[in-house]
Amino acid sequence: MKDAPRQQFRLAPHVSGVAVVKPKDYEMAGEVEAENEYAAWAVLRGSEAPLQVGDLLETPLGMMRICKFVGFDEAKWLVVEQPAATMVTAMPPMQAPPFHSPA
């Protein structure tokens, strides 16, 4: 997780359930081989890049887990729905009435 969003995440109240995360807040940092998220945390704990609160782990099958103070919770990417296209009906241009000048 990038630094600015990490600070907001750390200060937010803990909520359980699926965390919805924004792709713009993350950048790929590397790969780790482990049986589960807790094993990955243990492997990375003593490395130069330990897992921090707000970091994501993604399995080869695409399942994501987010690191929180109390462990790991399920996470998914925020999907922004595009607004439905609106139909615009073209109207013929308005024509001004003919101009009659007094003779």
C-alpha cells in the first residue's frame, strides 16, 4: 500500500468483513511463496519489506487478503460502475420567423 492511503487506513476504525480497496492505492512489491497469509507474514517479518497494516496478499487464484491489526481479512478491488448512457434526441434547429420590415 502506498504511504498516504496507509495512514488513512491505520486511523480508520476496524470493521470486519470484506475490505473494498482501490487499485490506485497499491503497487506491486514482490512475491512470496507460503502456505497461507500468516505463513507469508512470518516469512516477510524479518525481511527488508515486512507486511504492514493495509498491505494486500493475492493468491495465484486471485483471492486477496488484507493485513489488519487483528490479522487478515478478505479484500476485493473497488469496481466503479460507469453511468448508463443517456439517450439524446436531436431536435431540429429552431427557425426564427421571417423578418418583415415596414415599407
